[in-house]
Amino acid sequence: MDILKSFAHPEELVALFRYKFGGCDAVIPKYDYGSMTPSMKVCTDLLVRTSRSFAAVIQALDVELRNAVCNFYLVLRALDTVEDDMSIPNDIKVPMLKNFHENLLDPDWKFMDSKDKDAVVLQQFPHISKEFRELPEKYREVIFDVCAKMGNGMTVFLERKVDTLEEWDEYCHYVAGLVGIGLARLFSASGLEESSLGKDSALANKVGLFLQKTNIIRDYLEDWNDQRIFWPKAVWSKHRPNLGDFANPEFQKEALACLNELITNTLELIPSSLLFMSRLHNQSVFNFVAIPQVMAIATLERCYNNPKVFSGVVKIRKGEAVRMMMGSSSFESVKAIMKHFVVKIQDRIPESDPNSEQTKSLCKKALSLCDTSQEYKSSSIYPPLYVSMGLMVSAIAYTYWSQITQWYEDLV
Ligand code: D61
Ligand code: MG
């Protein structure tokens, strides 16, 4: 019942309402199945089923890029499903990952034995590889190359765990940095962005690292419960000898210090993220890049110094997410959103935190780059409080209507 939580934030109700009634078609369009071939339809369905947060922004890309990026997503999601599937033993998994890119050229290849939640992309792989083979060569070359590199890179971390911060960067490069690099090359190849963008791999890598590190930080408990470790040992072992100790409330102080240290490391990427976005010219590409970056900074802010990371799921409310998505359409407004969340972190840095000085200085650095006259929380669009209260009463009444009528009947 996420909507009920948004009643405490009237500006989110406005955003949810506009979203629901199609006030933001430019950002989140309706799908046009009419003009699609059968395997394009299958791929669109697969995208919606498997991409929790990227389906909408991919669909909103200009036509020149949409199919290429959708295919890029599905190919890598299929590869990631092999990586994530704990039921495949490593001696089978290693060659599968290393040779995965060759499946793109084989019309019949599919894999029916995956137990992963996204197994459907492996079962339906012939539709994905067919779409791949129908793409222009300039896109195929990028997707093929990134798929080969990612598959190889993933095998490096199957046997050994992430230890140092350099290894953390290396793992994140394979699974997300390469996506950033591939996307920048696809943008350039489409002609929608400058060719120099696709050549700056170091910069595009960091855009991906920012998203992956944020996910790894947020997913501590889920990953730990699945016996997966992505937090770098060199960092957590400074605070506790066992990563699982952080889930024990007795060690909350150590857990928060470690969490804040990883978030501080991730904040270092903000300047590169802003620089990358400042180089974009095309509106649909800009939205596609900016929305995930803005979600990531909001997630980092929510996680910073937050014990809930160790006891449950830390999530952005739907209303908040929709409001940010609709607000991410210009560089000025993205800077305003970034600034809003960096200030919120800055205001919450505990004096006692071992890395407080570094966190402060990274916040200052980020804020100096977010200088803008725009403000994120502008109050002019908020409904007056009594309207919000009235809406809340109606929503509760609607939700509990059957119970209310039951009480009434019992009464009379
Ligand atoms: C602009 C816009 C989107 C971007 C970007 C720049 C740069 C990088 C990325 C997206 C990659 C973001 C990765 C962050 C989410 N992490 C995962 O999904 C993990 O899997 C990583 C390997 C597969 C990556 C597939 C992918 C993801 C997003 C894309 C894309 C490809 C292609 C185009 C657009 C977006 C994570 O997955 C968890 C899960 O299975 O649910 C994991 O296994 O660690
Ligand atoms: Mg994975």
C-alpha cells in the first residue's frame, strides 16, 4: 500500500495522479504492439517482465536506438541469469559464460534448465538472438563485443570473492561498467550523440559503477540471505571479522560505519555522472541516462546511516520515484535533484563516523557541481493540506469500504 505512504507527501500524489492519467507520455510511453513483428513482441514482453526499472526508459528512447538498447538489455540479462543461477555448477557455468556471445549467431540456442527467477529469457533466447541478427552491423558489433567481455569477466569472480576496493571496481566494471561503455558506443553509433562520447570508456564505466555499487550496498541483506557476498572484504573486515555480523543488531555501530564507508566510496562517482550527463544532446537519451542516476542518488541518501539496510528492504516510494522520473528531463533539474539528496546526506553525517571528514568533503565537491537556480522541492504545485487530508480519508474509506459497510450492517 505504497500510495497510502504518499499521502504524507502531497507533491507525490500530484505526480502519481499525472502519471496514472498519462501526463508524462514523453517519459513513459504506451507500447505500440501494432507495428511489431512476432519476435519483437516477445522481446518487448520479456523486457517488461525482467527489467524492474529499465523497461519504461528503454521504451521511451527514439526509434533509432530503441530496438538496439532493448536487445542489448535482454542479451545481458540472459547472460546475468546464467551468472546468478546457483543451480548450475561452476564447471558447466564457466564455459557457458565464456562462450555466451556465440549463442547470438545460433538461431536454435536456448537453455531450458535454469532455476533463476529470470529463466524465461534463456527459454525464449531464439527470439532475442533473431532480433540481434536483424540489427544494423554498427549495433551488433557493440552488443557482441560487450557480451564477450562481460561473460569472460564474470568467470573471474565465480571462484574468488571481491576483496579490495580495486577488485570491487573490477567486478562492477564487468557487470555494469561495460553496460555504460556499450551504451555510450550505441548512442554514438546512432548519430544521436557525438562520436567522442562512445570513445570515453573511463567516463561511461563510472556511470555504470554508480548504479551497480548502489544496488550492492542496498541489497546487503537479500544477498547475504542468498549466500552471496558483493561487499568488498577489505572494507567490511575492518569493522567485523564476519560480514553476517552486520545483520545482528548488537553490531549496529560497526554495521553503520561500514555502510557509510561504502556509500562514501560511491559518492566519489557523482562528478563523473554529472559530466557524462552534461555531454548529452538528445532528450530521450538524456532521460534514459538521468532517471537511473537520480534513482541511485535517492537510494544512497535513503541508505546512508540507516540501520534498516541490515534488517529489511530500503526502497524509494513509488510516488517519490515517479516524481523524480518526471523531474529528470533537463540538466538543470537533475542538478537540483542531486543537490537535494546530497544536502540530505550532508545534514546527517554523524560526527562520530570514522569517515565523516571524507564524506563531508565529497558532499561539498558534489554540491559545487550541482550549482543551479532550480529547486527540487518547489511548493507551488502542492495541494493545500486539507485537500490532502480529504484525499487520504477517501483513500482509506475506499480501501476498507467492505469492512466499513460490514460494521454498519452489524450496527443496524
Ligand atoms: C544509462 C542507463 C542505464 C545504465 C547505464 C547508463 C549504465 C549501466 C547500466 C545501466 C547497468 C546497470 C546495472 C545496475 C543493475 N544491476 C544489475 O542489473 C545486475 O546485473 C548486472 C549484469 C546485467 C546487466 C544487464 C543490464 C542492466 C541494465 C541495462 C542494460 C543491461 C542494458 C541497457 C540498459 C540498462 C544485478 O542484477 C540483479 C537481478 O538479476 O535482478 C546483478 O546480478 O548483480
Ligand atoms: Mg549477476
